[in-house]
Amino acid sequence: MSAPHEDPTDQLECPSAQGGGLLPAELRGWMLLLAATGAVEQELRSVVKERLDVSHDEFLVLCLLAEQPASGSLRMTRIAELLGRPKTRLTYQIACLQHAGLVTRKSVCGDKRGVEVALTDKARRLLTESSEALARTVKVALARFVGPEQRDALSHLVPDLAEEPEGS
């Protein structure tokens, strides 16, 4: 990671984590989650580009496909729904991933408009080789952003977050 490790006590706490404002706890929690997600994405972008040579949005597509069974695929409409992206934007991202040899796409049998997308063996290999560095990046970014109380609350969503990351 390019940023030097900072002492968490030197960092400003996320204002949404402090409470006491107008927002109910659910909205404060959601704001904390958004801010934490932004912090992770910022750190992850350079690692994703370096390790996989894809954009962050393309990486999200690869992650969705990686969670499918080895022989599985997802329809493009479902990927667009899960990522909250317009299908036209997704079409471009899939074309880039296909050009890089990371996904295949094929028509859905019996549905002329349907297109299924699946990871290639090359993509599976790259994700496997990069998974430790990517997981460490997520863990360190979250640990730097959230304090002990927020880390405890988020640890139910992200396994091992309560543990101190190596090198922090």
C-alpha cells in the first residue's frame, strides 16, 4: 500500500460514528458503513490495478462471478442489479474483461436477449494469487478507519476484523 501506516489516534474519527446529531442510530450506522466502504475502495484501487490490471468496477464484477460455483455464471441483468449499475455501463466493463481474457460471455439458451458471464481459468488463477493481498488491504483499511467500538460492530459483517491486522 502506498500510504504510510498512521497511528489511528492521529486520525479524525468519522463524524457519523459519534452520534448525538439528528440522525437515528440506523442512519448513523449506514453512514459509517458508507464511509468505511469509501476508505476500503480508495486503498483497494491501487492494489487491484497492480495485481489484476483491471478497474475497481471491473474488479467488483470479478468478485461477484468468483462467488459462483466453478462452472457457474451470472446473467448480465443480475450483475447489473447486484452492483446497482446500468446495463449499458456493465456491457462495456464485460467487454473489457473479455478482451483481457478474464471472462467469457454466451447467449442464454432459449432467450435471445439473455447473456451469461463466467470467469475464465485465468481470472480464477489471478484472484487466487491476489486474494491474500486484497484481503489484507481491506482489513488494514477498515482497521485504520474504524475505532474499537465500530470495529466490534462491523466484525459481525466482516470476519476477523476484530483482530489487529499485521503491520499496523
